[in-house]
Amino acid sequence: MRITQGTFSFLPDLTNSEITAQIQYALDQGWAIGVEFTDDPHPRNFYWDLWGNPMFDLKDAAGALTEVTACRRAHPQYYIRVNAFDATRGFETTRLSFIVNRPTNEPGFQLKRTEVGGRQIQYTIESYATEAPEGRRYE
Amino acid sequence: MGSQAERYKSGVLPYAQMGYWDADYEPKQTDIIALFRITPQDGVDPIEAAAAVAGESSTATWTVVWTDRLTACDNYRAKAYRVDPVPGAPGQYFSYIAYDLDLFEEGSIANLTASIIGNVFGFKPLKALRLEDMRIPVAYLKTFQGPPTGIVVERERLDKFGRPLLGATTKPKLGLSSKNYGRVVYEALKGGLDFVKDDENINSQPFMHWRDRFLYCMEAVNKAAAATGEVKGHYLNVTAATMEDMYERADFAKELGSCIVMIDLVIGYTAIQSMAKWARRNDMVLHLHRAGHGTYTRQKTHGVSFRVIAKWMRMAGVDHIHAGTIVGKLEGDPNVIKGIYSICRDSFTKKNPEQGVFFDQDWAGLRKVMPVASGGIHAGQMHQLITYLGEDVILQFGGGTIGHPQGIQAGATANRVALEVMIKARNEGRDIWNEGPQILAAAARWCSPLRAALDTWKDVTFNYQSTDTADFVPTATPA
């Protein structure tokens, strides 16, 4: 399967120049770029690991792409995403977030159903990958 | 006006002389201001008509009463202070009326509206009356909870950024069994939509009991989330005959793990505020379908404009509100719709008469409402939708998903691909308004569902004259 989190997951994987264009757009809006990575792609895993702090003073998209490339080199089989943070009052949140790296094989999620009272079912979503410990999930 | 004794002599006085007209009045920061479009009966002076509206929406009755003199009555009299002819509409006037804050109960839309749109709308000396806009002072806004979730927190909860959200309403809206209904929900979510929605009149009918619907829909939501790795949702409509029924349905939705519930505007302002508090208490996104509004918002001369309803709903506290599509099948002049979207999404809405917005409105930190565009829209209009409506909006393609020739999943995929490719192009600096069709055509070369969608709906447009338009036209500025 292909996890479709992030702004552009229904498109073919973005090339480096396409990634640079999106980063440039974010910088032009005055947003700060951050790179994050994880091997736990559960849709409610909100805290991916930070590849350093968001780059608040960065003006040049090429610099951000260097960080993406370095993160890819360190974690080639992880999910990596680029986030853009907007500090404007009324937003103060992520404004753009897209995946720039995926493991070769994405095994996806199991839907666990626990039958409880009546016809009710309690649902849990579990990533097949996270059955292995962190760091050994997409080897 | 002479002495107090003369003023309070039994009998009938013109409203303007009773103290409801004051051309020199300077509204206070804390006043609520209402702008009415009045159409006086033939022979009725517009200033007297405006004073009558001020009187009938505040303290006045048709005759002088001595009991006024037991009160600080001047304080409680609403004051009409400005009357302007409506451009290009003979016989109609914009009348500005200021109300002291003490006239209103804190945090109550019911109380606010009982005055502002109470008896006065049936008042005989007027042919017609329309509430066009209101300025709500910060002091009053601060007594309202507002949206339980708001755009920012909703996006963070859903983990969806940088693009409009995508939805669809299950069709046919009536008649499906719960199991078949859940099938539509699953297919649309798995294909790429973020939300599916009950329609306004899906409650608990003989063909589908509400509990059955909730159970099957949650199976569909969870199965689609597992299949995609994304947070998915279905607006479970909890609209019912009584508050007790609505709470029961909403509690069940929560128990099943739904992230969102839905209500209809027809449940009334008080019920909406109750559900807003329930939603805040239960970490639930609250979707409002504006069923019924067209009966009083659409005609320009009489009723309440939708921008006022949108203000009231932001105060009452809903997270989503249907606010027009511009390009779809339902009423929507581009300027008027932009004004309504500003009211939903701004931190500070600037006066903009060309968009029907007559006052600066400081929203005092009240959370933002996500506007929903729904009704007769399809993937081929993506560039127009994004240009007009921006990013913080939910685009709902019901027929445009479920009616896809290759099936519901394909319909959803077509919409999602069209959306992502258009956002990407916009961010790359392309002129999507003009290049939109080429951008879609290029994506359709590798995405066959999008190709089929474009082929099926390419010529569908709804070009009719709008009824509810702004009265001030943009003046051309020299280049």
C-alpha cells in the first residue's frame, strides 16, 4: 500500500526540484521549514522525530533541500516529511506538510476489531511495521 | 422636543421624536450595530421608518407609556443614526442602528436575535426589511464560546495541511439501507476523500435507523483509515426531535470513536449552542448544514443575509458551515460569497461594501469556522474553486464522486489528484486560473480516473443570475 498522509501523496513522488519549488513557496510566505522522520507512520503519531529545529532564519530553499538530503542519507528507509510553520496570529500552526521519502516496502496497517456489547466494535489500527522495535522496522 | 411632561403625554408620537433617531449619535465601542435595508411603505419617511425599526427592535411600543420614566430609558432605546439610499434601488434605504450592550444577555444568540429580528420584521409601515450586516463588539463576543475546535485545531487533529479538505455527501440521500450506505462511505474515503457526510434530512427513517447507520459508517471510516494510513471521518448527523435525542445520538457517535458530528440549522440557535458546548466537552468537530437558510437569506429585500447568519454561527460555535461554492448549482455571487468566507475565517474582517461587508469586525480571538463548498461541483472546476475559495475550505463533491463512471473510489481519486496537482501548481507559481485546464489535462494523462471525470463533466456549469448580490460595485482604478 501507499500511505497517503501529507499534501501531495496522490501525486508521483516529488523530484528534488519539485521539492525545492514547494520549499521556496513556503519561504516566500514567511514560513519556517522543518524536516521530520519516523518509522512509525500511524496516522495519529503526531510527533515524528525532528531533524533539527525548524530553520527559522533560512532564506534559501537549496539549504533546506540539503537537510532533506542529509536526513535521507541517515534514514533511507524511513518516512521523511517537510513541514512549513506559520507564526502569524490566527494560524501559529503547520501550513504545508508533505512526504519526501518512504521505505521501499510499505506493509500498511491492520484493522483490529474487538467485539464489545451489542453490535458494537472497538477499532484499533496497527502498523505491521511497528511490531518490530524502533529502528528495525523497515530493514 | 419640549419638556419631559410633554414627551410622556398619553397618545401616539412619531418614533423619530420618541428618541429612536439621533443623527449626531456616535456609536460606542461596546454598542452592537445593525445595518438594515428598509423599504418603507409609500409615503413613509425613511428616517421615521428607520426610527421605527430601532424602536420596535428595542424598547418601543406603538404608543407612549409612562412606565418608561421608571427606567434609564434613553440607555435602552436603540438609535437609528444614519440612513443612506441604496445605490441603484429606489425606495430602499440602508439604515444604521446602534444598540447598547445592556440590551442583551451574555452568550445568547437567542436573546440577541429575539430583539434584532423579532417583531420588527412584521412591522406594517415597512414593505420589506432585511438585516444586511452587524458589528458585534469585542465585549459581547468575549461572552461566547465560539467554535469548539476551529480550523487550526481541526487540521492538527486530522494531520491535514496545505490543501482544502475533500468531502462528499452520500447519495442517494434517502432510501439506502445502513449497510449499503456504509459501502458508499468506505469507497469514497478509501479512494481519497477526507470526509463523507450524512445529508441534512438523514436522521432516523424507516429505511435506516440511526444506530445502524452509525455502526456501519464507523466500520467504513476505520477500514478506510487502515487502508490509507490517514485520519478519516464521517459527519454523523445527530439532528433529532429533542435535545435529549440529539445528546443520545452524539454520545453514541463519541462512544464509537467518531471525530465529528453534524447538526442542521433548522434545530435552532439554542440547540446549536448546546451542541457546541457538547462538542467542546467531547473533543468533537461540529459540522453545521445550513438547511432552511434559503427561505430567508436569498431575496435581497427581505430577511437576514447569510453573512449575518455566518457571524451568529461563529459566535454560537460551529466548526464547519456551508457557505457557498460560487461555481456550483446553488446561489452564490462571487463577491458576496467572498465576504461570507472572510467572516468565517478572518481574525479581523475589514469593511468591504463590495463584498457586502459593512463593518470592521475584530473577532477577538474567536476560533475560525471552516467554510464548506457543496452542491454541483466537480474535479474540472478545481482551479476555479481554489482561486475563489482558497485553502481553508472543505470541497464536497457528492455527485462528482459517487456518479463517476468507474465507481466511487475512482471518483474520489479523481478529485484528490485534481486537488493536489492544482495546489502543487499554484505553489510553483503557475497561473492556475488560466492554466488550470491544461494542468488537469496533464495529470489526466497518468491518472485515468481523473481523465474519466473530466470527460464526463467537462461541460457542466450552472450559469444563472445571482439573486443575492452586493450593492456597491467595484470602481475601476486607473492602472
